[in-house]
Amino acid sequence: MYFGAMIALAPVMAFILHWPEQLQSEWCPSLTFHHEDITSGLQILVALTGGFSSVSGLTLLLLSRVDLSAWSGGYGAPKPRSRYFFVFIYTYLLIFVVSGCFFMNIAHSYYCLTPSEIITRTGYFDPPRKYSWQDVKTVYAWCWTEKTKYVGPYLGGSIMLALADGTKVRVTLSWHEQTSLPVYKAIRAALRGKTYQYFVNSTVTEKSCPAELYELLWFWPSNPD
């Protein structure tokens, strides 16, 4: 029964997980060369757990009130209702509404990079904020190792764009050891002629970075635009 429920919910989960990315592609301008969501996996997990647990609880409560003897043509006395039946109903409904609002909010957390501006949004109730590339004051670079259960460890690299008002935008340049050269080149082009500082983390080494990305990050200041 549990396995069947998981199969039935799989398309719904796939849609929910893909929804933020799909909405971002619609919200971002047509000239966007890169966009990412800025929510954590933990936030998505909390929203999905609250939503599915509330739906499961409501389903079980409602099924407990169904008189199955009617299907066999027999008569059964109405099942006694729990003293706290409606309390549980309202509680599960509240959890469902809160989880839905929470997911709606984190689904609207994203950024878009275009050749002329940077657009950020931290939630549904926060309007999009637009910055020019002149607002980038510092660029941080580092590499990291992602350890997964099924794929195994792989190397990656990112940069952080620190803006004038304190906003920070993390850009993933390498994922599953696939370096996105178009994104790197587009960022370098957007920053051409701008005044900013560049700091490279000690993790940027030949052993800790993807081979192609190491040189791009380490020699960033000296590489021609």
C-alpha cells in the first residue's frame, strides 16, 4: 500500500520540485544567461513533509468515518467519533495551508543574471530587486566536493558576487564536473571595466577543483576578458 502511494505521488513530487525552476525561467528576462533558485534542500523538505503529512492525516481521519459495511449490503452502527476529531481536522488543514504558503514563498526565491543587470528575489512577498553589474564590489571563488550516496563524490566550483547593499549571489560554475564556460565568459564580460575586488579561497587547488575550472578561478585577475 505504501509503495503504491509513493508511485501515485511520484508525478506530483516531480512537478513540485521542478516548479520553481520552471517559474524562474518565466520570470527572468529573455536575455538571462543564467539563473538559480536560492532555496535550500532543507526548506523544500520541510514544505513537502508538512504538505504530505497533513494530506495523509486528513485522509486517514476521513476514512475512519467511512462505514465499509454498507458496501457489503449489511448494516453497521455509525462509528463513534473521536472527541478531538475536529481538532485534528483543523490542525491538519492549518498545517497544509502553512506548508503551501511556505512552499509558495521559497518557490519565489531566485536570481537572474543578464548582460546588463542582476535580478534577485528572496520570496513571494519580496518584490524583485534589480542591480547593475557596477554594484558588484567583491567576487569570491572556491571549490568544493559533493558526496552523494549513489553517484559518488565529485568536484565542483562556485563564485559569490557580493553586491553593494550586502546581497550575495552564489553562481555555480561547475556541477558534476561539467564546467559552464558560457556562464563564466558572460560574467567576465559583464564585469569588464568594473571596479571590484577578487578573492580566491584556499580550496582552489588542482586537486580540489575540476581541472578546467581551476585555471579559470586561480588566474581570474590575470586572464584577459
